[in-house]
Amino acid sequence: MPPQLATSSVTARLSGSPGRAIVTARGHHFVVDSPPPLGGPNEEINPIEVLLSALATCGTFVCETAAREMSISLNRVTLTVAGDFDPRGVCGEPVDPRIQALRVHLVLAGPTQAQAESLVAAFQTRCPVYTTLSRATPIAVEITVEGPPHEQRKVQTMKVLHCRDVGFECDHEIRAQSEEEVLRQAAEHAQKEHGVEVTPELAAQVQTLIHDEE
């Protein structure tokens, strides 16, 4: 069965003020400013913040809809997104300009822990922004379920690498929220403790050994 695709479209045009654009979507207009590295005023929302906002808002709407479908009490949902990137890349310097890692923190009030995890699973499988970005960069997801203080719990997806899995007689373990951070720590450990310089080829092999925390 062929996919039934919907199409969304926006238009951006320069406003006449340096570093400022007007974006039009379905007859609605908003202003986006270039960030300081590109000489923009950075007074209005910038493009990276637009991208992060898309993930945050889409996630809240998916959780809201999934809660209604599953008859889950959802009094409040707050979704915070942060991304790490090197701004030198957009200025033309020879560094990777892409977002290297994303962190998502959902605060849910109303559901049980199990219900909250079901809502997050819906977010991770049904949100078109999440499913697109997760194929390009690691996304660490943390959940806080709000209730009486003694009932609040957190669940965090962590990435884990065991040095022994790489081939060293070493029990060192690296845990971090993203694969990039695991690789960074692994490179430091390999050089300091084992005298091994991690090349891009070796890093690619090591990355396949990183797994989610049980």
C-alpha cells in the first residue's frame, strides 16, 4: 500500500533588516533572527530554537493525544529540549555544523510511572520531528513523573560502553547521555590508560559497542 503523504510548507524571506527573516506558514507570520555568529541581532527566535521548538511542541501534542486515546489522566506536560552544536561550522570554519546531541526532558503530572513511559513511547514512535531527528543524532530522553514528593521518580536513558568489550583487560565503564559523549570519554580513557590514539575508523567500530543501559 503506497504511503499517504501530507505536505507542509513554509516560506522565509529577508525582511530588509540585516540578519532578520519573515517566515510565513499557512497565512501566519513570525520573525526569525540570525544568531550572533552570523552577525544577526538575535533579538527574536533563531533557527536552532525554531528546530528545538518543533520537537518540543510536537512532543507535547503527541503526549496529549496519546493520553486521551489511552484514557490516561494528564494534568500537565512540559517538554524541554536542548541541543549541542559547534557554531563555528555555520561561519565556514572546517568543523561539523550539525547538532551533535539532543536532550529531551519530559515532566508529566497525572499519570503513573508505567503510564508515563507509555506516553513517552508514543512520543518516540509517533512524533515526526523526533523520528526524523533521531536518525541523524542521538537523543537522550529523561522523564519526571510529578506527584506527591515521595512518589516522584526519574527515568533516564543512558548510553554505556565497557572497555573490556573493546578488547582491553580493563573493567572501566563509561556512562553518558549521548554516544558522542561516550566516545569522547572513551578516547580520553584509551589515550591516558592504554596509550591508544582513537582514530575515526576506530571510533566508528567502538560506537557499535555502545548500548543502552539496562
